[in-house]
Amino acid sequence: MGNMMEPDLPKPEPPYEPQFDPMLGFPNGRKVRTVKTTIEEMESAAVPPNLRDYCIDDYMKFLHCRQDYFPLVYKCKHEVHAYHNCLFEDHVIRMKECEREARLKKLAEKKAAVA
């Protein structure tokens, strides 16, 4: 079942490939999202592959904090909050991109119907 307000919108998945030019509508370009953590650091920390995404830097900070304060893990609440906030912001960005793709698809269909 879908949302009753907009039932035909697609839902994004993490390995989502855009159908339209990602720079379309951004004359000054987009903000580059980078990851500082290397693959070797992720493997040495035994990070599962499903957590190796844009928010890995915040997750690694949490792992380091947890290692430093182990019995008192509650002292790492700021790192956990930063990680969860990053996950939320990443989800919002992916949803906005999915909605943008849906709008561009509808616009392309209208142009094709008129022509």
C-alpha cells in the first residue's frame, strides 16, 4: 500500500541511479558529499557492509568513543545523536532526489504528450 495523498511516488533505495541529469536545475552546482573514512579503516573496525554509507564518519566517531569510554557508553550520546542525525539528513536528501526525479519524469511525459 502507498501513501493515500501521493500513491504513485516511487520509494528510493540506497543504490538508486538517477534517470535525469543530476545537475539539471543547479546552475551553481551541488554540494559534494564526501566520506573521509577509508575502506581499510572500515575493515579494521569490522564495520558491516550495510553500514558503509555516507554517515560512516559519524559512526566511526561513535565506535572510537565507545572504545574509549566502554563501561560508560552513555558518555557517547552526542556521537550517537550525530550519527542518527546524519542518517535522517541522508534519508531526507534521498527522498528529495526521488521526488525531484518523479517531477522531472512527469514533466517529460507532459512534453512527450504535447509533441
